[in-house]
Amino acid sequence: MKIIFVCTGNTCRSPMAEYLFKHLIPQEKKESFEIISSGINAYSKMPISNHAKALLKEKNIDASSHYSTLFSPKLADSDTLILTMTRAHKDAIVRLYPEFSLSVYTLFEYVGEGSDIIDPFGGSLETYRACMLQIEALLNKLYLKT
């Protein structure tokens, strides 16, 4: 199963979701998944934010090799699940790439809830921590659905 987590710049929320979800998958099931992240307005090769990297490191997750990727149709196929951090991200993908309209959901929407994931960009470490906790709770529900 291929999953793409999408946010704006691919330096905060979507890479946190990518690395947390990869960490959540048991070793014996890792081969069944391809997990990546991207951003709808990402600049190429930007590193993960320092706060996101530090919080992941607290969980023994090394995201230092992450560099941002712009979302494009080349990343997905008809079987790819595209999970966005906000409704605006989802709407942008559907508008730009209508062929993915049946494959794209907000992360909240996909797990049966409704809201947007807060954007920690420019915020304190605690703002990032609140965002990560929100993402983690949703990823646990996502894993149960996959």
C-alpha cells in the first residue's frame, strides 16, 4: 500500500506523519507499505524543520535525511492513498489533479473525524509537540484501518 502524506512545504507536518507512520508499522509488515511525504508548495531539497527533527529524535526516529519534495502526479498512481493535513491541501490537489479526486482525503476525514491539523510552522517547540501529538493520534487510527 502506498501512502503519501501532504502538507504545504513538506518540512513540518507531512514529514512528521511520514516518519511517525513508518515507525508505527511493525517490522514484519514494512514490506507491505510505501510511505512518503510531499508538499503542495514545497521548495525542493529543504530540510525538515529543527523542531520536527528534534521531536522525532525524542522517539528515536532519525529524520535528518529528509528533504522536501513537491507533490506531483509522478509520485502517485491510481492505488495511492493521498492524505493531506488540511482541507485546503486536499482541495488544491483535486483542483490541480482531478484524476486523484477519489484517492485524496484529509487525514482527519480518512479516519472518520473532521478538522485540520494545526500548522506549527514558525511556532515554538511546544506548538510542534501539540501538532505531533495530534498527528500521532490520527496515525494510530489510520494504522487500524490499513
